Amino acid sequence: MNKKLLGAGVGVLLGALGTLGCGSDTPANLYTQLTNTQEDAVALLCECFAAAGQPDEATCLAEFGNEDTTTEQACLAEVYATYRSEALPATECELAVFDDAADCINDVVACDETAIGACFDAADAATDACPELPPAVETAIEACYN
């Protein structure tokens, strides 16, 4: 598994996860689900990449884990709580995308690089078809990082 594919794949999945939550049984706060799903996705990918020998699982988890500060996480949780109904349509679409992506990755035999790349491509295309978060939600999320 080459490092370029690893970075691109994790980037595709986490890029979408960075603004949306996942899972069909949405909890009261979408951000809680977002972070749980992000951690699960990174762990799944890192396990596969570690099995392929690059990088080891601990290094992968450290490199691609959640980098938000505690303050940013609290802010994001508040944004998702405040804008729950506005964020839900986009989130529900992403739920299906990441459920499918996880199934695809789990079905890959021996972490085959080509097959994992196809999973990332499918997730990227499906994410592009999802509705965007409303501008007010995007603005509130961006404010968490300023």
C-alpha cells in the first residue's frame, strides 16, 4: 500500500466526515456521531494499511486521527446541536456513503490497493452527490476554527 493512496483515501473519507456525521440512528448531537464515525473510519483504514505494512497502525492513527482541540470540539458539538435540523439532510446522505464505504473496505481481500482505491473513488463520487450544508452551518463550523 503506498503512502500516496493512504493519504488520498483517508483524505477523501475524512474530508467528508469533517463536515458531516454518520450512522442511520442519529443521536441528539450529530458531532458526537461525527467524531465516533471518524475514529472508526480511521481505525478501519489504519488496520488495513498496517496489514499491508505501511505505515504501522499506531503511526497511522497518530497521523490521521482527530486533530481538533478540545475547544474546537466543544464549539463543533454546539454547532451541530444548534443546527441539527439544518444539517440532517446532508448528514443522512453521508451516513449512507460511509456505511457503503466501510462495507466496501471490509470486503477488500488482503487490503488490495486497487480495490481500496475503488472504494475511495466510489465514496468520493457519492459524497459529491450529497446536499451541501446550508451556509449558516458552514459559517458556524468555520468560526470554530478562528
